Amino acid sequence: MKVYRTDEIRNVVLLGHGGSGKTSLVEAMSYISGATSRMGKISEGNTISDFDKEEQKREFSITTSLVPIEWEKAKINILDTPGYFDFVGEVEEAVSAADAAVIVVSGKAGVEVGTEKAWELCEKYNLPRMVYVTEMDVDDASFRQVVEDLTARYGKCIAPRAIPIRENEKLVGYVNVIKNAGRRFTEIGQREECEIPDYCMPNLEICRNTLLEAVAETSDDFMERYFAGEEFSIEEIRAALRTNVMDGSIVPVGMGSNLQAQGVVNLLSDIVRFFPSPDKRECAGINRTTNEIFEANYDFAKSKTAYVFKTMVDPFIGKYSLIKVCSGVLKGDDILYNAAAEAEAKPGKLYTLIGNKPVEVPELFAGDIGAVAKLTATKTGDTLSSKTSQVLFGKTEYSVPYTYMKYTTPTKGDEDKVSQALAKMMAEDVTLKTVNDSENRQALLYGMGDQHLEVVASKLQSRYKVEINLETPRVAFRETIRKNSDVDTKYKKQSGGHGQYGHVKMTFEPSGNLEAPYVFEEKVVGGAVPRNYFPAVEKGLQDSVGKGPLAGYPVVGVKATLYDGSYHPVDSSEQAFKTATVQAFKKGFMEAGPVLLEPIASLKVTVPDDYTGDVMGDLNKRRGRVLGMTPIAGGKQIIEADIPMTGLFGYCTVLRSMTGGRGTYAYEFARYEQAPSDVQEKEIAARAADE
């Protein structure tokens, strides 16, 4: 592939609901542009984008893939993203590297939740966008309905570019709304002029009015002319589109069929014509050497910098760091510096990736996207620059994983293999993490949803040949007391020679501080227990609070007072007093009204107004306490609630189901509270069965 200058590059992310046709659109683009000689099919597992075995098995995208397309003297770096919400980290990586977006909508399914989320991402990252309506070869697809729904949601920025011409339930051509002219598809990627059929006229009028209204909105002069009934020229419409697509005030809507590769030529030409090259976008970081702002702005004349926006780790092709060159011109023999890792990075060779196939390139201009192999110290979010001018770009914010499961290895001795494989997968997937919960003797796997964790387990088996079982995790309960107790415990043992003797009298009561396991006081008078045994008594308490007598959970909030006892001048020892204290603690704790405390999370659920009642009802079922609601932009509410951590199991799936995928949530640990008696009984019985 030849080297492209910055102004010849377009970095475009494909966004949309799962199953809307993003991957098959990439196939059509590759075929039309001559990059491939035949179009792959998702059902046959031979597409460029879905190269992973897991994707081929499930028939949907799991990771973002890069596919460069050469079209009209430009290079279009297409970033094909997953549509399912569990893989949102992949989408966020791609969006951080893109300069514009094509939102793909199924003409059959219409505007879906994934369409709304794609639009929100474009707003967040300030990305120019187009909408492309696929499946127009399907009989019950409706372009008009999609345009009406988009206009109802997003207003007068929606500008239809073409409407379909159908004959005998087939897509045979389109009407160019800008030119007001008919086009009939001939061979693949070819079309010819034709008359506009009468049955298209009502639809054309609606779409043309929508387009002209969007153009009129772009300036006061256009608005006056529009209301005066004047026509805009083709060149004026195109110029308005060119200028206003850049700032998002116009969103063109195209259409076509991926399977027939119809309408794809127009889309590729529109991408080159209307989307910005990287040098039209801003990009700034911090120069660590001078402590000043470094305005990279994809200027190839400035010092070399690149941002690592994604990492690929494949057992067969190795590790690749996907980079976007932010300034300068990168060459294979450059010696770069990773300021975050404080390590040199020697690319050796530069590549562009076509799916998972690396193609070597001599250099990459500012704004281009490529890949570097085997940078061991480099991870996603790092910046590469020269050692004399060390630059750091701000790291992309990724969604936080809140769904977690306990994982175990069925095969003994596989623990190391599993942890090594998970480390590689976490390098690749920014929304995957593992936590070692030593308190409950369990390993936890965090992800964006149940499907995400299921895919991880499946990948471990197919890719790394290791197996894990996913199970419901234990929750970290605590034990404490609600009453007072007074115990007298003597530990006495005679076994020939020196014996063992320790005698303590202790009181136990709530300390009022659930942050600390225990508070120890001594009020011994007259030397009944010598001072040199006090540390042994405290050591006995320390050993006791790690695993409480009630259900084996850590103890908090206990005040222990040693007030009397006795000792033997020969047989007493630190060990004897420590043992006596352990026995006293068990007895005293169980006599002082022991209770289980459960962890309470502070939960925030963001949902559209229509779903607040259902969500609050469900929270009540989960023993949640709704504290209040705050309205936010976009007709949404943030519901704040306190909820037991046990009530959050499976919440991700239930919330998505209740809100059609529109609801999101976040939580953090808040405090411990006494669990209801039925919860305590169930937990104590479960722990007893485990022992």
C-alpha cells in the first residue's frame, strides 16, 4: 500500500446497533474498491473484520478491526466496531482514533438503541457523522421511516442524500436528492441515468424538503432564500454539506444494500468529499521536557508523536500496538521513547493492518493509523515520541466494568496458565480486569456484562487451551456484636515438665467503630495478669478477628477489655495467654448478640424518564432504598439508591432488559449495615455447608 499524506487520509469509525450491517458494509467497501476479489459473508466466517474464531462462531463482532480502503486518491482507514454493548471498550478505543463516523442503521429494524448510543458517542467526541441505511434490498425495509425517526429525534440537521427506487420488491436504483435525478444500478459499482418513477415522487418531496431545510439552517442568507421559495443550486447544496458536515450541523443520510454492494460507491465518495482529513482536527498533549502544551494537530512538520489507541495480542501473529500518528512522519528505523513506561521503543517495521493481516509500509504520515509489532513495554493509552522531546497525550476514558463473577480452574495446576492468558487478554481488552479477593479466597473476573465474561471464558479455551468455570461470587460480609458479654476463660494443660497456664477475665461490647476490627483495653489491678502478657492477649484478639465465630467472616467493631485473670509463676507463657484469649473471644462474641453485616453499595442508575417507575420497582425488590432522582439532559434521570451488594448480581442483564439497553449504572462500596435475619440465617447455613 502506498504512503498517503495527511490531507489524503480519512479515519472513519463504523458505529451502530448489533446486526445493523457494519461488517458486511466493510466487505462491500473492500470489494468495490478492488481491495478484495470477492465479498466474504458473516455466515461463512470469511469476512476481513471478523477474523477471530469466537466472532466466526457467534457471527457477530467482538473486537474492533482496522481495514484501510483506497478510494479516489485517498486512504480511508475504516474502524469496524462491535455493536453489542458488552464490548463498548472496543468502540471507545476506535472512536478515540477516528475523525468522523458512519452510523449504520438497518432499514428493516430502523433506529435502535445502538443508533442512539452511537449518536451520543459522536456528540461526546465531537465527531462529524453520516448515517448509512443498509438492507434496502429487503422488502420490508423503509428508508422514509428511518429518515422520519432520525428527524424526530435529532432535528433539522438530518439531510437525506438519496432515496431508493424499487421494482418487483428489489432495489434497482436511487434518486439523487441533491441533483433531483434518477440513477439505475447496472454492474457492481456502476450506475446510469434514468427517469424518476412517479411512485417515488411523494417520498422524494419529503426527503428533498428535509435536505433543503437542513441546508437552510446553515446560514441566515440561506434561511431567507428558503422562505422566499428560492431554489438552491447543486453547488450551493454541496458546499453547505462540505462545510457543515465538518461541524456536525448537517448529517447526510445515504442508503444501499451491502450484499449487492449497491450504494456503497456513493458512500465512499461522500466520505472522501465531506469528512475532514486529520489536519482539520485538534490534538494536544504535554511536552514533559519543557512542561508546555504540545499542539500536535496532526502536523507532519512537527516532531514525531503517536498515540497507542489499541493493543492486539494473538497467539499466532504476536502483539501489535495500533497507533495513530499525531505529528511528524514515522519511519520504521525511528527510535522512539515511551514516557509513561520510561522505555525506548524501536518499531523496526511499520504496518497497516487489514483485519489481522499486517502489511508493511515504509512510513506513516501524521493522522494515519498503523501498527507496530512487539513493543513489550507499551500498552494501550501510551504515547510514543522522541526522547529529546517527550510528549504525553491524555488517555482515553473507558467504561468501567461492574459485572463480576468468581472464576475457578477445573484442572489442577492450570492457575498459572490461566493468569498468564488473562494478562494477555487484559492487555488487549481495557474493560476486562481480575481481582484477587483473598478475604473470601476467590478470584474475580470483571467485565461489561454476562456475555462479555462468557466470551472471555470461551476465548481462554479456544485460544489459550485453558478452562475456567464462572460461578456466583461470595460477598464480603462482616461480623460484629450488638450486646455486652463477660467471660472467664482458663487455659490449663499439664504434660510433664512445664505445663501451660493462662487465665483471663474479659468483657466484650460494641466499639461503635466499624472501620476497625477491635479496640483493646486493659484494666487489670494488682498485677493479676502481669503486664508482659498484655501483648499476648492482644495477639490472641488479632488472630480471632480475622475469621469470626459466627460464619467465618472478618470481625469489626468489637471492644475487648481485660480486667482480671491469674497466672502461674512457672507454667504461664505468652502462648498460654494467647490461647486463653482466643477461647475467651469465641465464647464472649457468641454471647454478645452476634450479627452479620452486609456491604451496601451507593448506586446510580441513568435511564430515560419512561423507565424510572420500572427501575425503582425492581430496586425495591432487590432491597434497595431509593434516595432521590436528578433530571439530566436528553430526557433522562439519574436514580440514586443504596443497595446491598448481593442485590447487584445479574443487575446488568436485568437493567438492559427493562430499558431496552438504554439504562446504565455505576456503583461504589458505601458502608456495612446489619443484614436482615433471613439473609443472616441463609448465609450462616451456606458457610457452614462450605466448611
